[in-house]
Amino acid sequence: MVDLTIPLVLVGLVAILIFVVLLSAGLYLIRENQVGIVTRKLGGKRMPPGQVIARHGQIGVQAATLVPGLYYRPPIIWSVGKVPVIEVGPNNIATVEAIDGKALRHGRRLGDEVESNQFQDGEKFLDGGGFKGPQVAFLRPGRYRVNSRLFAMTLLAAIQVESGKVGLVTAQDGRPLPSRLLVAPSPTKTSSPEFPSARDHNYFQDGQAFLDSGGFRGPQVDTIQPGTYYVNPLLFEVGVVETYEVPPGFVAVLRSNLGEELDRSEAHPVPVSASPDFDQKLTAEVESLLTSDRNKRGIWRNPLAPGNYNLNTKAFTAYLVPTSAIMVDWASSDRPSAPSMSRPSASPERARSDYPYLTEDSTAGVAFFKFNQLKVTSKDGFQLEVDVRMVIRILPENAAFVIARFGSVFNLIQQIVHPLIDAEFRNNAGQKQALEFVRSRSQLQQEALDKARQAFQKYMVEAQNLLISYIQVDPTLLATQTNKEIAVQQQAQYVEQASAERQRISVQEMTARANLQPQVVQADLQIVINQNTAKAAVKQAEGVRDSTRIVADGNAAAIRRVGEAQADAYHAQADVIGPDKVALIKTVDLLQAGKVRITPDTLVMAGGGADGANTMFSAYLATLLAQRPQTTAPSYSPSAEKDYVSPLTTTPAPQDPSIPLPVAPKEDPPLPPTPEIRPLGRVKLRARAPDEDGEP
């Protein structure tokens, strides 16, 4: 009997091994960052023709995926692949292209959004009518478990609009834009029978809302402001451009490209006027329509003030119009004497492209036009070159009318300003001689300014100022006039020199007077001092006079009393001893006291003779001796000097301490009287006046 235990054990082990191998081959571990994609090999229905992704157990790659976990699928029937989870960063989006689904509708480029849990439920996407091809919906930042066999993902950067810029949007899908429109209007935001699902597209971030609201393809009137936006680039093409700046001193007139084309009138042609003028009324409204409706094609009536604007340059065309001052310059920059002005560092060429007031070489806000100098011919045939500078201004309220009439400020300058000023100066020069034209420069520029103001009013332009900065004259004519003027100036110079000499004489005279002014003042003060001194002397003399008179009266009274007393004494003595004896006694007393001189001061004796010659000679000698000066000094006492006061000596209070007061010199004391000389013969006694003691 054969033992079958060992073979059975081996068979069992092989079977177990095969089971383990088969079991391990069907086990699939899906990790956290993985997505399981299942493919059915056997045991299911076949997919209909045209279908790429199987669903609900059909044979093929399944739309449903496996989430993280441990799964067993018989390896003979199923196979499971692993793909990483889709990660979209904070500044990215992921566009989606479906491999399977319904065919796109005719005329559409993108498939409408279908509820599929952000493309994570493939069966729901296909069952819900998802379209094959690029999708309107896209993935925003985050992690997504997407079947990469059903959906192809492309990571793209989100739309970044920096500060100072604006995003211009062009839709790649939507309703076709009618041929009468240039820019697509904004989609409706309220539901209507035509668009029951209309809603806000949130700055083009909700593409399906844009389509459901009736959005058109083509350039959009709405813009994207600075920031980060999650916009599907398959649906919207976004171009980032700089914001539009209106510099100070300018306004921007906008021409709207919105709305339908204007209907052209089928009226008959308007008859041509016999005197055409730009001042005629604008009858062709189709040519220049001024409107306040921004959704209507034409020129906006109200311009943009200075500032920055998020201007959609596809929807609006801006025309800068200077409103502060427009400088029009007719001058040659090659001539050194030409007037200087603020121009670009590189002088623009005289070409049409260099005339606009705002170029790459110029500063924003500077407006000027440059022409050649005006060449005119005077009445007497001289060629003159005139440099003229004019300032004009367009009011902001009239900017739209100027653009509507002329199309640009350049056309206004070329068609109106330049021809008028050029013709005005040529006409004036032809009516005047060259020198008269030069001399009447102020009058000429005022007349030109007045005429320009009157003419420019028709075109809604304000002429502010006009200046003639330089006139180039023939050198020969200028030399003749210069010589004549030099002669006139020399004559005037001689007159001025004569006047200057007279003035110099006057100045020298005044200088001399000024130099002697201190002496004049001192003399005036001396006069005042002398007057005061004289008055003081008069007053002092009057005092001396009164004092002397009083003293004399007192002395006379005293002498009178003494004499009366002596007379009484003499009478009494005479009564006793007799008058003769009294006189004799008094004479002896006087001789004894030496108060009576008996001998003369000078004695001249001559020999006797019969004739009187000796006598005459003696008298002559006595006379000479008597006239001889006395060598003996008179008697002097300190008391006499102390009591002596000159009548000119005064002590008035000085007016200025710095000016010394004059002091009158002291007079010498009077000389004693000359003694009386008498011839010797007889001695005659003369009675003297009583002395101080009262003696006779």
C-alpha cells in the first residue's frame, strides 16, 4: 500500500503557496498622497464605441478611483495603478482637459462645468454630462485626488496684476461677438428668461457664470484691478498694461468704442457754402458725436481730469489735450540770439512725428510746437526774419469739441494757428517799411494778438499772449540807423555832461558850506554870547551909575554937614579972635602938614636980559619938561585892584561848556593928572579940596 501523505502535504503546501501568491498579488495599499486607478480586465461589459473611460464595472480603465487604504482585487480581473495626488500651490491654478465625455457643442471651445467634486469623482462627471476636451472649470490652490487617466492637469500661474497696472481681458469662448460691435459689453448680472442662471462672474474668476450670463467672446469692457486672480487662461486671455496717466495741465478726451456702429444717414448731400468756415455748425453728427453715455460709440462730452485711470485701451481711445498752456514757437534754434525755452535735450527734427507736444524726449506736462521763424518782406523790399512766440489755451469744457472738430491739437495748430499768425505778420510787413516795422514792434504784436483772439474764438481756443522775441534786419540798414542813433545819443550825452558839471559845481559849493558849518555855528553862538555880554555890561554900568550916584549923594551930604560944622566953628573962632587970625592959624597948619606946595615941580631959570627972549626960552623948556613922561610909578594898593571892575567884565552862564567865554581885559589905572606948570614970578597959593579927613 502506497503512502500518499507526503504528496498530499506537498500539494497542500503548493496550493497554499499559490493562494498566498495570488492573495498578495491582489492586495493594494493606497497611501495618503496617492490615488488608486483601477483597470478591469475580465468579467464585465464592453464599453460602447467612442468611450475611453469605463464606468460601472465596464471593462477598461475605471472612472472611479481608490482613496487611501488597503484593497484586494483579484489580479486576474483587476489591476490597480498608483498616481500622486495633484497639489496646486497658492499662486497657481490647474487647468483640466477631460479625456472622455460628451462632444463639445458646436461653436464652443470649452466644456461647461459639471458637478464632479472638483473632478475627483470621474463617474459623476461622466454621468452628469461632462464634455470631452478643455474644461471651463479649473482647480484652485489645494490637494486633489483626480483620476489622471480621465483628466489631464496643467499647472499654470495665477493672474498677477501689480499696482499701477490694469488687466485687459479677451474672452476665448462665449457667444460670438456681433460684427457691429468692437468691444463686448458687460454680461448681465440679473436672471432673465433668456439667461435664467445669470450671476456675477467675480472679475472673470467664475467662467461658468460668465457663460451663463450671456458673455461674448472678444475684448471685454470690464478690466481687472491690481491683485491676484484665479482666472482660467483657457477661457480668458489677460494682458497686463500700465494704467493711463493724464498729466497735470492736460485732460483726456475719450472716444468710446462701445456700442454698435452709427447708422449713416441716406439724406442727399448738403450744398457747399459760398463762404465756408470752420465756424459752421456741426451738422454731421455721425462724424463727431458727443455723448455722455459711456456705452454708446462716440466722443465723451466730459473729459478725464489729471490723474491715473484703469483705462481699457481696447474699449476707449484717449486724446490728450493741454489745458494750461500750449506754446507755439516760430524761431530758429541755430541762431545764437534766438529766444531760449524749455525744450527736450535733443532738438526734435522738423517732421510731423516730432510736432506732438508729448513725446519720449519731452517731459510729461510740457506742450509746445516748433516751427521755423517767420520770413517776411517789408514795403521797401527788405527781408526780415521774425521770431514769434505764442501761448494759447483750450478750456477743459471745450476739449471734446476741439477733438471732434480737428481730431487732434496738432491739426488745430497746423490748420488754424500757424496759417493765421504767418499771414498776419506778412500782411503787416508788406504795409510798412523795414525800420517802421521794427519800431512798431509793440503795436504789431498787440494787433496780431487781438486778431488772433477774435479768430480763435470761433474754434473755441483762447489766445493768451503773443510776443515778438527778435527781428532780424538787413545789416546795411541796421548800420545806417545805428550811426544815426549814435549821433543822437552823443548829443544827449553832451547835454547830460553839461548838466553833470553844473551839478558838480553845486555839490562842491554845498560841500564847502558844509565844511564851514562848525565855524558858522560858533560865530552865531559868539554873537549870542556878545549880545548877552553887552546886556550884562549895560546892566552893570547902570548898577555902577546908581551906586556912584548914591555914594556921591551920601558924600555930599557928609561934606555938607562937615562944612556946616566947620563953618560954625570958624564963625565961633572969628567971633572970639577975629577972622584974620583964624585964617593965619589955618595956613600955618597946612604948611606944617605939607599939604600945600610952595615950590613948583619944575624950575627953569635963565639969565636976565632986556628983551623977553630968555623969558620965552625958559617958558619953552618948562613946557617940554612938563610933557616928559613920569618915571615914577603911581601909588598902587591891592585893595584898589580888588575893587576895580571893568565895565565889560561879566560872568553869564555859558550855554555850551566846550565853548570858552571871552574875558574882557582889565584897563590900566588912570595916570595921575599932569601937574600944572606956571612961570616963576609970583607964588600963588590955591586952596585945595578937603581931603578924606575933611581938612580944607
